[in-house]
Amino acid sequence: MKNYDVIVIGSGHAGIEASNSASKLGCNVLLITIDPDSIGKLSCNPAVGGVSKGLLVREVDALGGLMGKITDRSALGYRILNRSKGKAVWSTRAQLDMYLYQKIAKEFIDNDPNIKVLQAEVEKLIVENNKVCGVETSFGAILKAKSIIVCAGTFLKSKIHIGLTNLPGGRLYERSSDNLFYSIKKLKFKTKHFKTGTCARLDKRTIDFSKMLEQIPDKDVEPFSFSNKVINKERLSCYITHTNKKTHRIILNNLKHSPLYTGKIKSTGVRYCPSLEDKVVKFAKRDSHHVFIEPQGRDSIEVYPNGISTSLPFDVQEQFIQTIEGLEKAVMIRPGYGIEHGLIDSRQLCITLESKLVKGLYFAGQVNGTTGYEEAAVQGIVAGVNAALKIKKKDPFFITRDMAYIGVLIDDLTQKGVDEPYRMFTSRSEFRISLRESNADVRLVPIAYKLGLLGKNEYQYVMDKKNKIEQEIKNIKSVMIVFDKQKKKVFDILKRPNIELKDVKKYLKIKSEDIGVEREIEIQVKYEGFLKRELNWLKEMKNLDKIKIPKIDYSTIPSLSTEIVEKLREFKPASLGQALRISGVTPAAIFNVYTFIKKKKKLQPKDGRHRV
């Protein structure tokens, strides 16, 4: 019987990061997977990053994780999203060669001397005296460990739906872990099921790309990993087409064959990434929806038609796909499908992701109710680090909401739980100007270095970057030039929305040609006021119950969603503290209410009269 420090169950993005971080802290790790060839498999779309998700990737990288490094080595192209907004909220998304991503991920794991991979199915968690001590596999092997991390993804008692036909599985034709689910339930964990899904895969040789809009990758992008200096210059385009009335008519005529609309699927799905059936029904007034044709690999004939996730029958999928412009002769290689998978109530976890019920047992990824590669990866790092620290009898590691989006995600999961698959959005953070892609390394690398997740050279590289930015901003504040026939500080000129650093660079002594350094300089100058406001908010958060809410019309507050406005109207909280405790009301929404109240007070004259 072999003993390990840490056993990780599952080799998806959470499992990879958990294994890697525990290994870096000197632990002997056993990674158990149903299929070693599926390590790092991209189950759904062939891309990493996006709005808020790109920030998670950079935070993973800053903590010594692997996702950013693997992405940069397998990228087919990058795009910067949110370009219409300020640079502080720009988001990076990379299109990937999903087969190369999987190959590189496996190489990282296979080449780590502290990690052993075992092909097996875990059927039972072994617990003694309220402490986890091992697992039992389907072939009867008992494996001992001091800490165990469950990263089972969508494989806990999961069911796949294609039309009214269903079959067990965590991915198409990959078996479901039912016994592990029952073992978790026996330990008194609250469980339920969520629904997710994916689209069909098409043969690119049967697609007419000339009828579509080409989406060329951007050039002015930075690698996801701060340790990478260059990115692959060979790029592949994506293409945009649309559904139409005929597509929608076929879907509406076949809802009687949809597991979503016949009650076969009973679980809650992803609200912000709905199936095409849901989009057609819920947005009935829309005549079309975007479809993004994305390459799955440099040498692959398969493409991913992002935007048409479905669980309709095979023949119906063929019919509606061939109504889309450019896809009239498209051949399906794999059908789309819906999947229901088991998860636990994440409120039964500490912020370290250790279970409150069983010592030494951690959960990370979709088993906690999240959706997405990036959300899973950040949980994997937190669980892996804490599993290792617990073994070494060291203080736990946790990140608060004001430190990183990782802190926002884990705080939301463990404090409020989820009633639908959790996806990260910038709106979930009340510190979304302070927490940005451009400073993820400066924020988190010192923490990673102190923990032992990064080496001295990596730490020094980032500290040199930080010092360079601070010195350049200091210089900008001291330089005066004649502008608009007046003598002004370059610092004040750069604050103007129509002025960029490149417009005033000739007056400065900036030596760096680093895109990241220059963007961060510009952000810190332009957003100085916003950053100060968020710092004040951080101080106020300790006294939320003391900040009273006056009589206001919540619908007049910018950026509040209809859902949150309705909840605030219904519960009528007396203070910001009470408002924050309402389920579904985010700290970011509370920050908007706080800002509105402060602004309203400033407009109120001292004599009590209202200004007009």
C-alpha cells in the first residue's frame, strides 16, 4: 500500500493546477485520472481567456500556475476584448490548438518528478475520525494520503443528453463517476446537479468561409505568462456568421424533441452561455444570433461553431446547422449535447477550499458549481497550495476580494453558494479598476515567491518591472510642456481621454519598449481618481452596517441590473451591510449604491434646500 502526501482526483484544469502547486511546495502527489491521455483536455471551446477570464489566467500565472504558459505555447491567435472601453478593463482571449494544449499540459505533469499519474476510477473516499486518509479504486486498490483534492469536473453522476436519448458520461463516451458521487453524499455533503452543454463539431472542408466575416487576430497583445517574452506569430483567423429565421423555425418546431423543454433535463443551466434552443425561445424577437467558427487545431479538420450549443436530436442538429450561411453543406463530425453533472454545496467549504465536514478533504473546479476552464484553474491552485501547507503544518493561504479576482470567486462560492453555474464577470468585483490584467503579476508574484511557488529570478523580474513603472510615473509628474498654448504637466495632459502615452512619449525619457509597462503607466495616470475611490471604498467596507441607505429609486443608479434593483426594492435594506447579505446582491452592486449615496450627499446643500 503506497502512501502519498496529496492525491488529486481528476486531471482537468483544476487537477493540473492542484497537482502542480502541491508539487512545487515539495509534496509527493498522485494524480488519478480515468484516462491519462485526457490530461488538460479542452472539453468545450478551443479558447482560453475572455472578459474577466483572461484576468484569471494571468492571476494563475502570477501564482506559479501552468495555464498561461500552456496557452502561450499552443495559441493560434489572440484578441483583446473591451477595446471600446478604457485600457484598465481590456481583456485578452487566446484561440488555441486544443490538441497541442493537451499535449503540453501532459508534458508538464509527466516531467514533474513529484507527480505520479495513475489510471483508475476512484469509487470511495476513506475517512477515519473525521479526517480523510485515502481512496479506494474500482479495481480494489487502497491508496493512502494526508490530503485529497476532488477535481472531478463534470464526471460526478453525470448524464449526457442528445434529443430524448441519454447515457451516463462526463464527456461523450467517457464514463461517469457515480460511486464517487455516492461516497461524497454519504459524508453528509449537500449535493445537486447543474446542466451545461456543447455544440457540434464540423468538418472545415465542407464550409464556405467566403460567405462569412473574417476575424483576424490582434497583433498588439502580450503573452498570458509574464515569463514569456514573445508569442507565436503564426496566426489563424476565426469567422463570423449568423443564425436566421429558418434556423429558429426548425428549432421551435422541434422543441418537443428537446430534453430542455420536455422535462428530461431538470437541472439549472448556465444563464450567460445558454443553448441555442434557450436563445431562440427567450429572445423570440431576435431574428439572428452570432455564430463564431473557431479552429480547433492548426492541422485539424474540425472547427467549433461557438454560439450553437444544443442538446437537440442528431438529425435536427444537421437540419438547423445547414440553414446557416456558409454552413449549407457542413458535415457534422461530432454532435452537440447537454450534460447534467453532480456538485456539492460550496458553502460547506472554507475559503481555503477545505471541507468543513472532513479534515484534509478539498474540492476544486466544477464540483463546486463553477463553469469554465479558468474558474476551475484558480480553484485548483488554492486547493493545491492549502493541501500542501496543511501537511507541512503551516498557516493557510487565502486571497481576499480586494487582492484578486480569485478572492472574489472563492468568497462568492463559500459565502453565498450558487444556485446556477457560476461564471466570473467583471461586475462581480467591487475593485475592478484596481484588479486588472496589467498588474496581476505585480499584485500576486510577491505572494507566490513567499510561498515558494516562484523562484528568485521570476520575483526579481516582476519587481524590476514594478520599480520601472513607479519611476516613469514619477518622471511624468515632474515634466512640464507647452500644450494648447499653456504650460502644463505631462501627467495632467495624459489624463485626457483623447491622449495616449505615445502622443507625449517624445517629451519623456521613457526607456522601456515593453507594451505591458507602457499600458500600466497610462492606466495608473488616467485612472488615478477611480483608484483612489476604490481605496476609500475598501476602508468603508469595514463599516457597511453603519452606512444607512436613504430613500432612493434604485432604478436610477447606473450599472445596477434589473434583478438587483428588484431585490433591493423587495427587501428594503436599511444599510449597505443589510443589502450585501441579500442573496444575489453582489459587492460590486453595493459599491454602485455607495457611490450614488456619496454623490447625492455632495449635491445636498448645507441649508437643506435641494439644488436645481
